Amino acid sequence: QVQLVESGGGLVQSGESLRLSCAASGSIRSIYVMGWYRQAPGKQRELVATITSGGITNYIDSVKGRFTISRDNAKNTVYLQMNSLKSEDTAVYYCNSRHPVVAKYEYWGQGTQVTVSS
């Protein structure tokens, strides 16, 4: 079984920064694609950023240039550095880990709240 535990959420003002962390434990392997999703009130969950085992990253347009995803395979940890935060970034952020080929091997964290006040 795989467990993902997020940390680093909180309340900040517009323009400030936060760094989210997600520590993975259990039967997780470094080949897994790691990612961050978010869900704002009344909206569907959306993909924010992903990173492959080789370090290839992908971002949604609204966070490009402001957010940076990274991973430390030795620590089984993925990070999301969020700069220049905006009120529209307010959401619950979820860590995700999935096998690049076998779809059934996908795991979620419990979520961490990020609130940006304007």
C-alpha cells in the first residue's frame, strides 16, 4: 500500500509564496509520475503540474512561470513551489502518484488547504 502525506498549506496574502511537500511511503517506486492537483469550492479537480521520474515537467497555463514542481527520488518526496500566489489559486491541493503504464496503480494524498487572500 502507498501513502501520500501532504504538508505546507496555509493562509497567505496575494503575491506571497508557499511550498508544498508530499512524502510517499509504502510500495512506491521512483518510476512513478508524481503530480499536484487542486480543487476549488464548486469546481472540478484540475491538474496543476506533473513530473516524471526523469524530471520532465508539465504545468497548466495559469501557473506557468509561478509554480515549480520538483522531486527527490531518494526521499520519495515531491514539492510544489508556489510564487506570486493569486486569490484564484485558493483550493485544496492534492498529491498524486501513478505508474506510467499500469493505470490501476494510482494513489492520492488527503489534501492540504491553500488560501490566498487578496
